[in-house]
Amino acid sequence: MTHVLKRLLLCVGVNPPVFEVDDNEEDEARRVLKELQTLPAVFIGGKLFGGLDRVMATHITGELVPILKQAGALWL
């Protein structure tokens, strides 16, 4: 799923940083991500945006690019 999200964001012109968390690690990042209940988790403008379903739905409705522009992730 991370690959799908990354490809989508690359196609609209965003070069997203991807942070992978090892399933075997029990650090603070893993604990927080487990609490999110959705992986992969997408953050836009430093705020949790959602998972694959939310990103895809927002892209299909044409709302994703304006959201990315507003957050400063796109300069089109």
C-alpha cells in the first residue's frame, strides 16, 4: 500500500518522504503508528491526513492537489 500511495503522490508532483517502521521494533514511533489504526499513514502539512482510502478518495474528487498546494507540498 505504501508503494501505491508513493506512486500517486509522485504522479501529482509531490516527492514524499517515506518513513518505514520495522514491525519488530518497539520504539516510540511504532507505538504512535499502532495507535493511528491506519497504515500507511499520510501526513500533509504536518497533520495526519489519513490512509490510502482517504488519499484515493480525495484524489478522485479533485481535492488532493489543492490540499497539497495549500500545505506547500506542491508549487504548481
